Amino acid sequence: MVNNREKRARCPLPPGPRPFPVVGNVMSVNSKEPWVTYTNWGKTYGPLVYSRLFSKDIIVINSEKIAKDILDRRSSVFSDRPTLTTIDLFGWTWNVAFMPYGERWRQCRRLFHQTFRPEAALTYRPVQMLKSMSSSIIMAVAYGYDTAPRHDALVKIVEDTLNLAIGVVTPEKAALLGAFPFLLRLPYWLPGAGFQKKAQESRQVSKEQVDAPYRHVTQNLTSNSLLPCICSDLLGRMKDGGNVEYHENLVKDVAATAFNAASETTSSAMLIFTLAMLQNPKVQAKAQAEIDAIVGRDRLPEFSDRASLPYIDAVLRETLRWHPVVPLGIAHAATNDDIYEGYYIPKGATVMANLWAMSHDESIYPNPYEFKPERFLSNGKLVDDVVSYAFGFGRRVCIGRHVADASLWAGIASVLSVFNIRKAVDDLGKEVEFQVEWTSGLTTHPLLFPCVIEPRSLEMTPQRLAEMIAVHG
């Protein structure tokens, strides 16, 4: 951090597009895919770009190296979160990922570290191999709750929470309400104020997401039926004489954040993986051949096989790179003025790491729009690039990245072991062509697309698959 005000005054802001009066660069940003706009700006103005959304200073980092320089090495300045009006409006203040940098965040982070550090994450591996869906995995990990095979009530609460808010808890969407706060006082029935009704629904369902699964834990805490989980572990660490209600609220926030984040990101990554396999049958066949050679067809891959399946890990890394689930990460905020490479970063600026630009940097990943796992292999061995930027930077890096990585590996390896993913055909036997459409917001994944997921062997009946899964228990 630079303390010399006179020196700061002489340093220019990073280059960027010329802002218009009042609105800044809002009209120039692709509202559905802002990361594409920021990537294109990077090609014009360089890897560090300044723009303005209404009155808000926005610094976009399009380079992994610069992101590490600023967000990792200067984390004392860039670990805060910007104030987003939509976080409070939609009832997401409990979410640790969006909490301001401060004492409550540090307390939650310590609880996260106790349950998600690499050695502790090993505890959840049996559950990850037993469960077939990301929501089921994280529900078991967070709350020791065994979800119903379909239409689980608690899982639906989380899905509703995400569907209502995931598209608006971004700097771009919050900028309008921040610039014109009178909109927050408009009744929902006025034209253009429909977001108020949506926000009210979100606040209600969001509160239920935090409270309902936690009630399951407390009601079953003394029962042998409760699986080992985050909540029971953290409640067991409660210190005698402490503020019980405060500690319980911290545990609720941590567990709900873990469930919310992991459910959305892992399921989105699995959808992206499925699309990639559909569009790249040769990659799918090569991955299946590796599994068959090492694991065979009589059992599912296990974590002990992972070191012997480098191509599966390459598929995982390429899935994270090819279409990042959180293309802009979660925005940081500068708590002080700073200078980087002669450019001034003002206090209060929103700082975004453009993961899309990093993952599509042609100097690092030639032909970046091609799904090519081989880019992560050299002479049959995995290279050092583990796509770590997919999990964020600095003190706000995803604390659950080790669990997320293991869950994604288990899902990819298991699906490839048992199923073929191929294009759907119409009544005439012709392959169904389709245009891929993507969701927009904090996270992104493909909307539903036609495909066929079928067993690789006629002998793979539901009963046989259940037997193979049960072996992991």
C-alpha cells in the first residue's frame, strides 16, 4: 500500500473505455455475459482495466499473474467485499462469501477452516462416493441429512433461494439500485418494480434455507442416525461459557453458505462436463478407455485410483477452464488507495478477477474454445497448472475447494465409468441439433439440452449399479 497522497495523485487510473456522464460504462456492458465485454476490453486496453458503473469505480483484472499480485500479495487491502444493495434486499446477508471483511467474517472463516482444511476434507470422501448428486453430497456433508432420491423438500428450498437471487447478486445488477436508491421504495405493483416481490419471496425462502436444515441437526444431534457433518462437528467444538446463540448463528451461516455454494457450483460444473462430453465423443471415449484399463468394469473408480487416472484429472481441469462456473468470481473491494505498476486503484473500488479472460488467454491456452484435456498433460503426466484461479484469490479464496474438487472428480469418474453421453435422435433417427443457451448471473451453466445418457453395458441394471455404489459404504 502506498501512503504518499501526492504520489497517488500523479498516478493515472488504469486505461479503459471512456465513461458517459451519469451512467458511466453501463450501456457498453453485455448484461448477460459481462465477462465477455471485460475480456474484449482487456484486448484493447490491457490486462488491468478501469471502468465505471454509474458512480462506482470498477477495476477488472484480466490476468492471473496480476490477480495474484493484487489479490494474493496485497490481501490486506483487497479482502473486503463491495456493498451490493441486492445482498440485503434479497436476504443473503448470512452468506459468508458476501460478508464484509471483519470480525464476523473471520470467525466464520475459522469455522470453515476447521471443517474444510485438506486433511479434514478426507472425512467426507465416503459420502462423496456414495452420493450421486451434488446437492445430496453437500446436504450430507453440511447437515448429515440423507436426501430423498427425487423432489426433496430441503433441496428444493435451496434451489428456490438460488433461482430467486443468483442472477442479481452481482456488481452489474446492483449498480442500478445503488445509483437510484428511491427504486427500493417503490411498491412491487408499479411497472418496473416487480423485483420487489421477487426480493420479498427471496428473503422468506432464504431464511428458511438457513433455519430448516439446521433444525434437522439439532433434532437429531443425540441420535445415532445423524451422519458426521459440519454442523455436528462445529457444535461439538462450542466452548463452555461462550455465547451459545451467537455461536449457533455462526454455525448456521457457515453450513448454509457451504450448502448454497457447493450445490450451485458443483451441479453447474457437472452440467458443463456433460455438455463437453456430448460435443466431444473422442474425449469421452479416451477417458473411458483409461478407466477400463485401470479400474475395469466390475467396480466404480475410487479415490485410491486417482493418481493412476491422469486423463480424468485433465478432463476435470479442462471442465473448470473451458467454461468457468463463476466467470467473474466474487468481487473484491479496496479498503485503501493503492498503486499497481504505476496505476492508481482508488479506495472503495470494486475489483473483479475476470476468470473467463484468464481461462481463455490464448498465450496460455491455444484454441481456448476447444475442449482439449491434453493441454494439462505432458508425456502422460499432469502439468502443474491446476486451474487454481477457478476458486478465487487471496483471503477470500474458496475454503471448500478441496471438497469441491473431490466431489467433482467422483462425479466425473463415476459417470464416465458407467454411462455413455450421446446426442439425442428424432423419430427418423437423425441427431437432434440444438443451440446451447447459458444462464446468466453470478454463476453460469448450460440450460437444459437434448441428450441421451445410457448405460455402457446391458448388464448395468439399476440393481447392479446400486450394488456397486453400496460397496463404497
